[in-house]
Amino acid sequence: MNRILALTAVAALGLMALAAPAHAQATRTWVSGVGDDANPCSRTAPCKTFAGAISKTATGGYIDCLDPGGFGAVTITKSITIQCDEEIGHVLVSGTNGIIVNIPAGSSVTLRGLSLEGIFPGSGLNGISFIGQGTLHVQECVIHDFGQNGINFAPTGAGTAVLQVTDETLIFSNNNGNTAFAGIMIAPSGGAVAVASVNGVHISANANGIIVNGGGLSTRDTVVAKNSGDGIQAINSAGVIIDHASLVQNGGTGAKATTGATVFIGNSTVAGNGTGVSFVGATMQSFKNNQFAFNTPDGTPIPAAPGANQ
């Protein structure tokens, strides 16, 4: 009888072991240039890549960088923050996207202090590709040398998706002159509503600075300069507010509106562009406090916005 009881106990313990959950995900994990993805991603045993750490990080958690390193491409499908100090967290890719964000409605992703780079100029696809719902915050990041868009904000499906790019983020040298792309592309589809704000950002030397292909954009204190095409382009019934911006030395038009778009511009400098502003089949209105200089030409005079200084 004792032998039967002992065997029963052993069997029960075995079943308990099979049913036991895997190690709980941590709310904060770490990556290091000398880490290992076999580690638990703790501070004393960090992982090597963002992809390795994200599977061990709880929804709503944080991935931090302990030291400089190239931490690889990653796909994000849940709320999470990836943050590094002084852009020590690098994502270097060739022929693919740097970071894909595909999160459900109600989720939020923050990317802070990262450097996203196409290994060879123009070899990557998009620096950041957003294809879901929810909210994406991009803060203090550097994005350059991708073959398509620096940030491709392309939410799909019914619902409202939000993009916020802030805090001296730099987006430059993307697209290889292909006018279909931009430093920031906003292009919702499938019934999605895109709401974007770009504040305190520098966007330069891309094919275009910002393209708003549907959805809405407000931008303030942003420099859009030396892009080979247009500075800011609004199409397909997009709504854009440009405030305290510098649209300078773009090869195309500083601010362009077509195909039913609406653009309001105020307190901004439009200088040294191929054309200052243009709007055909669209609405553009000025708060009559902008500075235009050295455009060839300045473009069609902009009607005053309601309540503008006359």
C-alpha cells in the first residue's frame, strides 16, 4: 500500500510540474551589448536584443538599455516602453523595417532615446512602421538612412490611432530621393482615423519632409529643411495645422495642399524653397503672420483664416 501511495504522489507531482506556469514576465527588463537572450533580462543578467527582451517583459512594462549596443529589429504587439539614454540603443537593419508596431486599440507604445539606422544608406524599409491601432510616442530618437519612410504611420481598421513625435527627434537622409516616401508618412486605411502631432522635430534631407495622406496633423516648432521634394504635403482630405515651423530650402514646395486637403499656417517661416506654397483643389489659409523669402516663387497668395490679423 505504501508503494502505491508513493507512486500516486510522484504522479501527482509530475502533473503539477506540467501545469506550472512559465516564469512570470517582468515589468522592467534590460538589454546590453554583452547580454544574452537566454538570460532572464534582469539588470544583472541582461538580454542581447529587444526581440529577446520583449517576450520576457509584461504588457505595459519597460525595456531599458544598460550600455551602448545594436539591439536589433523588433515587432511590438502590446503596450510597452523601450527607452535608452542619449540614443545608446541602436537598431541597425538591412532590407527590413527597424521597428514594427502592430498593437490593438487602447494600447500605447513609447520609443525613447533610440537610434534607428539603415546599415547601408537606403537599405532598410521603414525606420518605424505602425500598422495597427492605439498610440505611438516617439521621443528623442534619431532615424536615418532607410529606403522608404523614416516613420510610416499607417493604421488600419476602424478606430482612431494617435502618433506623437516630440523632443528634438531627428529624421534625415531617408528615401533615396523617391518622391513616394517621406521622413514622416501618415497614411491611414481601412476606415482608420489618424491623428498626429509633430512638435520640436527636425526633418531634413529626405525625399519629402512630411506627407499627410488622409488624417490630421498638427506641427509646432518643427524644422522641415533641405528635403529634395516638398516640405509638408497634404492630400486626400487631410487636415493640417502648421504653427511656428521653419519650411526652408526644400527642392519642391514648402507647404502643398491638393485633393481636398485643408491647411492652416501661422507664425512660420517659408524660405528658399522651389515654391513657397501651393494649393490646387484644396484649401489653404494663413493667419497672416508668416515670413516668406527667397522662394522661386512664393506661390499663390494665401487667403486669411477666420480671425486672422488682417
